[in-house]
Amino acid sequence: MNRQQVSMAQIHVQETRSEYINAPETYAEDRAFMNRMKKINFRDMQKDELQKIWKIALRGLDVRDKVEREISTITDELHTRKENGTLNCAYKLGWALEENMHRLKGLR
């Protein structure tokens, strides 16, 4: 490769990286972006890439917080129904609550 080809390749890499940064904020795009970032040394990351990683991390914490709240809500309702004796009357409801609780705990 001559010097011009190397320069063009570097420009292409920079343009591609900026396209990844400006991609829509969906789970699939964020996942693909993070997979691409695994290949880049942390010190070589650009400021925009670090900002996007920060946004992804904050959204992840928000989701985790919501999952934890739902787990505590379901757990409280399950214990309340067991204490009241209404869980035995509504077997399907108790099963659904326990099933949802296990699913949410699996997301942790």
C-alpha cells in the first residue's frame, strides 16, 4: 500500500466511526456499536465515542433500576397475598406473579 492508499483507508475508518456514533439509539445499534468498541483501545477512542458509551451506560442503569423496582413490587404483592391467604384462592395469579418475578430476576 502506498501512502495515498493508507491515508484514504484512514479517512474511511474515521468516516465509518462517525456514522456509528450518529446511528439511531436502538438496542440493536447500541449493541453493534459496543461490539465495535471492543476492538478499539480505550485510549484511542474519540470524545464522541466515549459520550455515546456514557449514554448507553446511563440508559442501561435506568432499565436496571426499573427492573429492580418491578421485582420488589411483585415480591411485595406476592408476600402480601400469601399473608392474606388470597394467593391460595387465586392459584393462577400466584403462579403468574412467581413466573414474572423469576423472569425479571433473570434479566439482572
